[in-house]
Amino acid sequence: MGTIVEKARSAIARVESMGDRATGIFTEFDPQRILDDAARAETAVEGSSRALPLAGMLVSVKDLFDEAGYRTTAGSRLLADQPPAGADSDVVARMKAAGAVMFGRTAMSEFAYSGVGLNPHHGTPGNALDASRIPGGSTSGGALTVALGICDIALGTDTGGSVRIPAAANGIYGFKPSQSAVSRQGVHPLSQTLDSVGPLAGDLTTTIDAFEVMSGGRRPSAKSRREPLRLAKPRGALTNELDEPIADAFDDACENIAKHGHEIREIELGFLQDALFVNKIIVSVEAHAIYAGSLHRLEEVGDPRVLKRIRFAETLSKTEIQDAYRLRADTVRRFGEVLTGFDGLLAPTLQILTPTIADTEADFDRLNAAMLRNPSLINLADGCAITMPVGGGGGGQAHALMIAGSSGTDWRILDIAETLRPMLPA
């Protein structure tokens, strides 16, 4: 294997060979800085008295994470002229300390406020499997850096699926941790209630290694647990109104898991589906609080689709807002209760097949809501979840399985993913 600098140089060449497509993937790309950082990482790895867990790995950075010397613009022209960050966010600092090299700042849906990845400012890059299809959002550029083999890891955020949606759409792995598991210091917010920070990667081991570093802790030693696994399969939410190929792929995955002796039992989760509207209220209200002083400016420079979603908060009464927060708290409690006695929950990551960019631009509200539906139900319940690819359906489509749990069960969910991975198509 070559040196870290050689690896970085090769990846830079790949980006430069992409021409205009790279402008839809990166908001900031500085080859010389990347090479300088790679040289420093190489020196640190060579001089370290211990093995660094992410030594030489290339990590793209969603344009929400502060990096010293770079502007954090959240994919928006509104923030394009703000001063560069004076310090790294906690997550970026942890990745660097683990031997990783930060490799460019990646494009995203403006303010991380959509699940499809459209961005009128930087352009919308096509899917890694089919350039005519959306990349998924909001961590669109990050997912592509991994899926196209440029980077080992992408730093992402997940408020309603923004790690898992683009990971699923591009046939890679993405983990949405419990909100409290990873520091959000130095990460530009969208919703303080629902935001979480997680990794995307091309394989499960790298995903787990990245989470261990990002969370600032060590993976617990293996604990005894019952075998076979006892897994929940939802009814009334997450499995309703699926596109047929997705339903078939999910049924096949469950059948394979059951054939290996693991127990799968249906549970009723209709209360999750009934409370789905709560996410729309909470995110809009909290985003409005952030951008209230900039709404007129956003009318000139913002994405009108995003501005419309922010302004939804202006239609809500105080009672509607209070009721939404109360229902969310009750939903979190009920989700934890219903999963008691189960090791984890299985569900399709996405409700629909990945649509084309043209169709999404023409029917944004419906398709954005459909792409968000399944992942956002886990954010609603304050849970954690990993998405894993489970084979392709042809025609530029990837299928994905989501394994989820209640808040604080991150390592158990990742353990389950390792157990199930050999039973499923890649």
C-alpha cells in the first residue's frame, strides 16, 4: 500500500478527472491543503506510539461541520460570506486525532432541509448508480464521495434521514446514532431536537470504526446476549405503501434472516405513522428560529423549496406547537416500550425507489416526503439506526435494510448488523 500522501494524490486526481460533476459534489475543494494535511497525518501516524484507528483514511466533510480556516455555509448562499471557522468541530478534531485526512467539504441540500439532495446553488449531482436519479439528501455530496470510491468515510448529519437516505440510494452504509452519542459542537444546526451526527462508509467495519471515533468512546467488549436474535418487524408503519420491488427485497431479507434461525415477530407501530406530522412541525419551528432574521434575504438568495418549509412555522398556533412536542415525547416513550424484549427492529430504509432528478424537481413535495418517511420515523422516536445495502434491483436502484433501536442501543444495533451481514446479499 502506498503512503497517505500518495493515496490523497490519487483521490485528488479522480476528482479533477470528473470535471463539472465535482462542482455538484464539493462546495470547497483545495488539493494543496489536502496534500499538506495528508503529509501531517503521515508524520503523526509514523510518530504515534499506538495504532491510530483511522490512519490514512480520507474523510469528506459535510458543509455543516466547522473546520478551522473554512467557511461553514450549510450549502447556502446566505452564509457564503461569513468568516472562516476559527476551530474544528469536535467530530472533525476526533477524526484528525485518529489519523484521518479531511478531504474537501461536500455539497448538500440547503441547510440540510430535504431528503432528496436538490441544490440550486451548487447543482444537483446524479446518483452514483444512475446519474439521472437524485443522490438523496441532505448528505448528497458526502454519499457520492464514498460511493464513487473517492473517500473512505463521509461525515454527515441526520435530522430526518440525511445520512441513511443518500447511503441507501447510493448502495453504501450509513449510521444514524442516538442523538446524544456524538457531539454536535461546531455543527451548524437545523433542529436542536432532531439533529444527529453520523458516518457514511463503503463497508460495515469502516462505518463502525468511524462511529467509535466520532462518539469519542471505545466499543464495549462483547456482551452475552440471547441467540437467536429476537427481531421486530413493523406493522402499521415503515412497511405500508412500499414500492413493490422494495417490499419484495425486504421480505427476502427477512426470510433469509429467519432461515438462519433468528426469530422475527410483527409488532404494531401505527402510532409512529400517526405522529409523523410532528417532525414537520418541530423542524420548521426550530429552523424558523434560526433564520427568522434572514427570511427576506432568503427570498433573494435561498432555495424557494427550503424557504417554503421554513415559513410553514408561521402557519402554526402556539397550541399546535406545544401539542407536537408533547406528542413527540409520548412517541419516544412508546417506541422504547414496544421494543422491550426485542434486540432490534427491521425495516426497509426507503419507502420508494429512487426517483429521477427531473421527476423530483417537478413533484418535490410528494417525493421529498416519500424519501423521508421511513428514516424520519426513527428520528421522531429518538432512535438509532443503520442502513445496509442488500443487493441491487437493476435500473440504477439499490435496496437497503434498516436495523433500528431505541435511544442508547447504538452498539447493540451495530452488533446485530455484523451478525446479519453474512446472511444478506451485498
